[in-house]
Amino acid sequence: MKASKKESVLVFIALAVSGVFLLGRKLFDPARLLFEAVRDPNPWMVSYPWRAFTRLSIFSGEFPVWNPYSGLGEPFLANFQSAVFSVLRWPYYFLPVQVSSSPLILFQLVFAGFGAWLFAKKLKLSSAASFLCAAGFMLSGYLVQYMNNQHLVIDLLIPYGLLVAENMNEKPIFKNLAFLVLVFTLVLLGGQPGAEIFTIAFIAMYFIFKTRSWLFLCVALSVALMVSLIQILPFLEAIPQSWTYHPPGYAFQHLEIKTLAGIIAPAIFGPADSYPFPVQKTFPWIGMTIPFLALTAVFNLKASRKEAGFFSAVVVLGMGMIYGLPVFNRIARIPFLDKLTLFKYVQPMIAFSFVMLAGLSFEMIFKRGKTAKSLLPALFSLIILSGGLIYSLSAFPALAKFSVPAFLIALFLLLFCFFAVKVKSFLGWALICLALLEPMVWHRVVDKCGFYIDNEKINLRNFEKLARDNPPARFGAEPRVWIPKQMLMVPLYDAGIADALIPKRYVRLASHLNGYRDEDELLADFFAYASLRLKEEVYFQPLSRILGAEAFIRKDAPAQGGEGYWLDENKAPKKYSLTALYGDPVYVMPLKNNLPRVFFPQKLVFCRDGDESFNCLLRIENLEEQAAAVVNEIQPANLPVFVQPESKTLKLGLSRVDLSFRSNGPAFAVFSEQYYPGWRAYLDGAEIKIHPADYLLRGVFLPSGEHLVRMVYQPWGFRVGLYSTLSSLLAVVIFISGSSAGRARRAPVAKVS
């Protein structure tokens, strides 16, 4: 049955009110709401820094193609998760975080639930059953605990993709095809390859299940890919030049089957801060009501609609993948999929399938009442849920004080609603209220949204002051300090690179400086700190001068003293947690003899790029006087005598560098910036060649006289992707206009008497 506009508006308002109750006072504390996360530290590591950097680039008049704040610089747009073109994130880019974060987080949750409502109504479920689906999906543990994460803009599109599939099954017209293209495009631009792959696969499977039309699906996906090339091509261009912490076999990380009962409620394992295993390694809770109703539908598939079979298959397949069950774990061996986080990005599809099964079961029970056909599946469902509790208790007997009361309370409420109430309408709304209240209780009381316990003191003012006092400086961080540089949006040098794609040259140098013996040690250190970091002792090695760090940051003053200072008005920290974002003071330790952002060595060692160039760098004693340069792989026959310019002025942008100089002779300029394909140099407007210098820096030959050198990052992936996207959009607009004009010509004209 189709929902009326009035009914839909009321449902949207009801979901918004539920979201307000869920988030509570945190709605009025946007910084706290944005930075809190249960499952991982992404709001610190990626969500805030990438949104803030995109905003910084836009208001600086530059397109965010290069991030100079990460290490010696790295591509930004090529990092797929930056999601510069995700429409659902644009408010973050144009509005201050204090204004945009709370409304957007609330809107995303409500938008996801409202999509489930529309889809359920399209399946002709009753208003009560549809609202159960909407509330169940909106308040599911996955969406709530990842509400500030970068991939939520993909997860919330799941019901809308399935809604379009239903519309295409009903009317395979151009309008519905265009909406399918729109959904696929928003998914592809959402910024998380793993989430995108599984979301598109889920929508595609349902589309084929309902329409059997491969043609429409392929057309929609092809057009969406063409429109999304502006994001896809830079990513593909960067892969050969980058190191990733997703090696083959990464997908073999599975959840432990003994944690299965956590789906019922997080209280099964106690408060989130006392879990006996990483909280990321549990399935986000769905509650007692939704699994109970869903299992009731599974055990009564013959009496259920055919959609119940599809969603049941998705649940079985998804649970088999994330728990690594036999046969299902072979999916992790598929090339490319073996590098994805399978146990994470399948979870929203499972959660959505659970709530849709619950809605279908609710509809069946609500119509039949307490018939034998409904009671027997319900009994089996209770046995399954009880079995899950008993299994988890046997695995974690020390947690009985949390799990037994949590299970008994939920079970009592469920039995009361299902068996004690005799009025069918009241029964239905009692189940809906339980589905609403249950996740709010778990979220507010037991599984609070906080990756770390002490998260009330989030404060960026210290780092804003650091940026004002030291605008051109580069800083480093002692590895135990959780302050990734790109998060802070100040010129902090290498407090950690958390991107999925990191330039290989930088990784090789960092591995050498940190003393890693092999790739396993590098990966272990990366996962320990959630980023690639340089150890404190690195900054006292002669070779570290190439990093250009002017200071590094500690959580405390060194025991032997030094010339450092406390960032927070010379106050020592009273308490220290894993991140200086909490407002704890940090100790700034200046470094001496660092290389400037541009220097002019007078001697060159010519070598081939790669291993030979890196070994040459290790043999150089004075980097400021001598540089290892790669110049056509052989030394020129007549090598000039290089001089220091008489004057120079360096202007640093985000994706460009300007050097004005005056010199009495030829010079070789080495820029303390990452050498990376896509950078182009121009001398007074004429292009000149950039050479790898000191293995990972950029060098150019300069003539005598007064000139201007400009370096600009212009990757081919962005240029080709931009033209392809614009051409595809233009073709779509022309096709839509032509189709509209054709329909107008074919429309019957009313006769005038």
C-alpha cells in the first residue's frame, strides 16, 4: 500500500524525534558528537581531517588534489575515502564543523530510516510494519555506532537502491532508470571502496531477483561509472605508486563465533570499555526484538512472501562471511576481495535484511494473531536466541553479571508484548515501542558512543594556537601521541599517515629510519598506532634532516631536559590519554640543523632511480652540500659549477609551490617535498623536467638570472576524469532532454470544439 504524503511527513518527524532522544544533549555539543566513535578512531583519523582539509582547500582557492600536511605530501583526491564529490558531504565542506556536524549526523540517521520506510511501504506492508523497519534500521547498532564515519553516506543508500529496483520491476521506464543511475553514482562517490562494492552488489542482487533484467542493471552501472571517473581515475593512477596496509589476505580477519550473542545486546559482554576483546571484532547490536521477529519469519518461510527468502539468504551469506564459516570463507580468497575488510562492510546489509525480515514477520503475525503457525516459529526463535546467550556465557563465564540481566529483561519485555497482550493493535505498537526503546537503552546506558572513555575534553584550540605561532614550521610527534597531522589542519610534520594509500618512497625511508626488518614489522607498527609514524629517536639521526622537521611533539618533557616548551601556557599535563585532542598540554621540542623547504646543493651524485638512488642517499654525509640526483640515469658530460642564489623567495600553496630567485650562475634546487608523478615544473611559464633528488624529494636545474619557478600538481587521472565526468553528465542531460521532448511530441493533443 502506498504511503500518503501526510503519513510520510509524520513518519519523518517521528524518526527525527527518535534521533533527538537517541543523541540527547550531544546534539548541542557538535565537536563531541563528531569525534565520538565506538568502533574505530576514524573521526579523528579521517572523518574530521579530510573534511576540514577539503574545506581549507576550497576556501584557499585550490582544488583538493594534494595534501602537503601528510608526511612530505601525498595525493588527496586519489585517496578514494576523501570523497570530495560526495554530495551528502558537501555541507561539511562549505559550513563550519560546529554548524554542520550535528544536523548532518541526525539527518543521515533519519534519512536511512525513512528510506527503509519507503521501501517497506513499496512492498505493501502496513504502516505499523513499515515503521518498525524504519526504526529498526535507523537505530541499528551499525548506523548508530558509525554515525560520524565516512562510509555512512553509502550505507544509508541501501534502502533507496532497493526501492528503485521495486519501481523498475513495476514500471521499467527511463525515470526509474535515471534514479538507479543516481543511487549508483552516489554510492561510487561515497568514498569507501569496500562499502561501495558490497552495497552495489546487494542492490544488484535484489534488482536481478525482482526484475531479471541484466540490461538495465548494466546500463545504469556503466553510466554511473562514467560519471564517477573524476574520483575513480585518480585512485587508479595512484595505486602503482603507493603502499597499502591492506595486503592480500587482509580479508581473512573474521569475527569470533563466540561473540555471536552480541547481536542481541551489547550488554551481553558488559560495557564497551570492558569488552574481553576489541569492540570492533563484534557484530554491532540489533537488539532482541528485531532478531526475534526476523527468525520467526525465517522459520515460517512457506507462509512468508518471496522477499523473505531473499533477505534470509543475505543474512546467511553475510553471517557466514563475517564469521568465516566453512565454504563462506572462500570468498575471502577471491582476488581484490582478499584485500577488503569483509567482516565490516557487509554488516549494514545484514542489519537491513534483519529489519526487513522483522517487518515481514510483523505483518504476518499482526494479521494472523496467535495462531499455531505463528507461535511455533516464535518458539524456535526464542530457543535460538537463548542458545546464543548460553554459548556466549560458556565462552565468557565472567560476564554473567552483565549478560543474564540484559537477556532476561529483554526476554521478559518481549514475552509480555507477544503473549500477555490480547489486543492485536496494542500488541503491534508494543513491539514497535520495544524496538525503539531497546537500542536507545543499550546506546545510552551500556554501549555509549565513545572509542575512549575520557572523551569529554575534546579541544582543538591548542593546535590552532600552534598553527598561528608557527605557520611555516614542520613538526613531528613522539609515536605514542595520538595526534595525526592531517587531523589537526596545522603544519605538523608526520605525526602519522593514516591513509590507505601512502607514497612508496616515503614508506621506504620511514621503514629504514624506524629500523623495520621486513614488511611484517611495518604492518605490526602501523596497526599498533593506526598510522605510519616515525619514532622519536629518528629525529636525532643525521638522515632525518631530509624530513625538514623543525620540532617534534612529546606528551611530556624529556628526563634530561631540553630547550622545549609546553604548548598550553607552560602547564604540565595532569592526566594523559591517547590523544592530545582532549586538550592535554603537549611538549614542543625544537630540532636543530633541519634542512630548509628549498636548498641548493653544490655537488651532485648521479645515479639511477630506485635502489641505486636510495643507497646513494644513505652514503651522503652532508645533504645541504651534496644531493643524490637522478638525471637521465647518467652523469652529463659537461657538469657546470652550481652556485647558491643571491636571493630567493618561497611561497607554499597546497598543490603548488612558487620560487622566485636571482642567481649569478646555474643552480640545482631541491624542494623538501615528495617526488611524485603528476607534479610539473614551469620556469617563467615554460615547462622543465623534475628529477628525483635524494630519492624522495623533487629537484630542478635552474639557469642564471632572475626567474620564477612554479611547481603544480596536475595528475593525468584528475584531468581525464574531469573531462570524462563532464562529458558523461552532458550526454545524460542531452538524452534526458531528448526523451522529454519526444514524450511531449507523442502526447495526445486535446481537441477544441
